[in-house]
Amino acid sequence: MWLKFEEHCQTYGDLVSLRILDKTMILIRSAELASELLEKRSSIYSDRVRLPMVVELMGWDRTFSLMPYGPQWRQYRRAFHQHFNQLAVHKYRHIHVRESRALLRRLLEQPEDFYDHIRLAFITTIIAITYGINVTDKNDKLVTVSEAAVESVNLAVVPGAFLVDFVPILKYIPAWFPGAGFKRKAEEWRLLKDRFINEPFDATKEALHKGLVMPTSVAGSLLENLPLDGAEEAELLARNVTAIAYIAGADSTASAIRILFLALVAQPEVQKRAQAELDAVVGNSRLPDFSDRPQLPYLEAVIKETLRWLPVAPMGVPHVASEDDVINGYFIPKGAVVFGLTWSILQDPVAYPEPEKFKPERFLKDGKLNPEVRDPRMAAFGFGRRICPGRHLSDEALYSAASSLLSVFDIGPPLNERGEPIPVIPQMSAGVLSTPLPFKCTIKPRSKAAEQLIRETGIDEVLIG
């Protein structure tokens, strides 16, 4: 759909208005217009699209990323920000390091399953951070329930997936009525949502009640600080804040690392340059940690280019205008659905020459990060007051995984029966969140010393952590 939006913008300009049924949709193609409307005028562009299927029927009404703009949204976002702001996320670095090491070990032992290993790494990271629970098995109940619940949300929010989102009155028809299959599906997904929100939270709550020593976690902190007055409402907030941490981070971060794999498969010179920088700064006797990050500008550029090249949320997340507005002589009516088109903004050839190419060096000048080149994070994580609240956590996870992977592995294209490389053509899934469709690659330790390093600092640390 984002490519179709881009076609409209190429034909009609950087600000395009579409009419679909009774809805006005505004497409923003330029960073300047997105900044003006969604950042500088965020007070009137921070509402959300009404989604009867996911919010009202499936019961995600306490998920603040889906809430209408207002006091309750501010309350929930404030609670989330307390645990996931730019400074707060530093206290989770040991978890990122541990789970990155576990990812290395899994890739060493089963490289052909890299696609699933990447996803598991970020699921276990989020579960550990939010609930203080260490998970090592992809078949763990917490993993399977979490994956299924998030997948149901991803399916439900796809534009046009359910007619009830366009004709909200349909939510009142009984589930047995012909054509009301969406009601039965919503009930099934609602039960899944309840398990996702409650089961891990209740496990943490029970452990604390029994006086068990639990790792520091967001859920634990929220439970220990429940007020005497209004404890029930505060606990409901805590349950939903911890759940949104998973939704905000696991899928998008896993997708970004898969995109990095795609880039490395196609561009071995990028991999070699990043590895040379890591070798010079970190050496070969240990794995990188967060203290190394300031000395790794090329790796930082690789992370930026990963976010820019194939953005995880290519359409951006829609905003809704809460009142009439005018920009450059164009009228935007109250209730208009406004898209800051992330893909179009990050493929702007003026800001990023040869945008179709993966070129980390575009962010560097004289071996240092060039502040004059627009940071893709300004669009990749959304805009204004609705910017992704988990962006700082995601950024830390990306660094930890990317630095660890590049330090010990060579990632290359798959080989045919004659040992010749097979080109990998990037293909992305459709939907609000986009991820590379499954592909093949080779993953090999860079040396015997690298393999030994992985084995010495691998998954055993998670099993005893």
C-alpha cells in the first residue's frame, strides 16, 4: 500500500488528499511537511483512528498507542516513559547483552533457523525486561501466547481488513448473524489478549507475593509502588503498560535485524568495514559492549542505514486531525486521517542520494557521524506526541545485536550445489509493520577464536541467569 501512496504523491505532490467512503486521508511525503504538521502542530494532530475491531471488540482499549488523545493517554504514556526513557533504558543493558550472547549461540548451532532465532531473541529480551522472567525455549507458553496475541493485533489493524472499522455500527450485530464471523474472531482474539496481558504479569505478582527474589523488572517496580488509594486502577494500568512494551518493541526490532541481514548478504564490503572497525576498537578476545559504542561511528551509520533503507513501518502510523487546519493554502478538515509516509520520506533522493542503495557512508564525514545528514530516526519511529514510545529500548537492542553479530560472524548469500552465491532479492511483507519475507543466507564464525568466544559467552549464561 505504501508504494501505491508513493505513486499518488509522485503524481500530485508532497501533500495529497484522498477520499475513501466518508473519510479524508492526507498523505505527507516530505520531512518538512511532516515536521510542520505532526511535530510543530502536534496538539491538533495527535488523535488516533477509531478501530472498533481491535479496540472495542478485541479489548485493546487500555493500550495507549491506540487510545484517543487525552488525559488517560497522557497518564499511560507517562507511566511507560518513566521506565523506557533515554536514561531509564540503560538499566536494561545487561539483559540486552545476555540475550545477544544467547542469539550468537543459537546461530552457531542452528544457523539455518536464523529467521526464528532473531525473533526469539527480542521476545525473550522484552519478557525479561518487563516481567523479570528468563525464557530460553521458543515453545515456552509465554512466547507462544505473546506471539499469537501480537499477530492478532497486526492482522486486525491492517487497513480494510474488517468492514466494522469502516461501518462501526456493525459491532452491535450478534455473533450468530450471517456475515458476523468477525465477531467470533474478535472474541477468540480477545481471550488471547487477556492471556497475553495477565499471565506473565500474574506470574511476577505471585512471585513477589511469595517473597521470592526476582530480577528487577518493569512489572515488579510498578507492583511495588502501587498506591494505597486506587490500587485496582493502578494495577490495571501496570498490566497494560507492561504489555505495550512488548508490542512496541519485539516485532519492530526483530524486523530491523532481519533487514540488516539482507543488507549484509548483498553488500559484503559493508560487513568487512564494520568488522574492521570492531576489531580495531574491541579486539578479538571479547565481545563488544555498550561502552564501545561511542568509538564505533561506522557501525552507528550501519544502524541508521538499516532504519532508513527498508523501514519497518513504511506507511507510518496514522494520526487524526482534531480540528480544522490549513497549510500552504490547503484545507485539512477535522477528522482527517493523516499519514506521514515513512518510506517516502526515507527514500527522498535529495536527503539521501541513491536511496535504493544500502550506503552507511552517507551518514559519515571524515570518519565521523555527519550531523548535517538527516537522522532516519526522525521518521522511522514516527512523529510528534505519537512517536514510538519504545524507540530508545529498540535502539539499544539494535546496537547490542548488530555489534555482537558482526564481531563474530560472516553473513553471506546462500550457495547453490556448485558453491556459487545465489542472489537474494529483498521482499517485504505487507501491513502496518513490514518485515523481510523468509530468505536464506550463510552464517559462519569468522574464525576458530570467534567460535570459541561464542561458546564461552553463549546461552549457558541465560540458562543460569
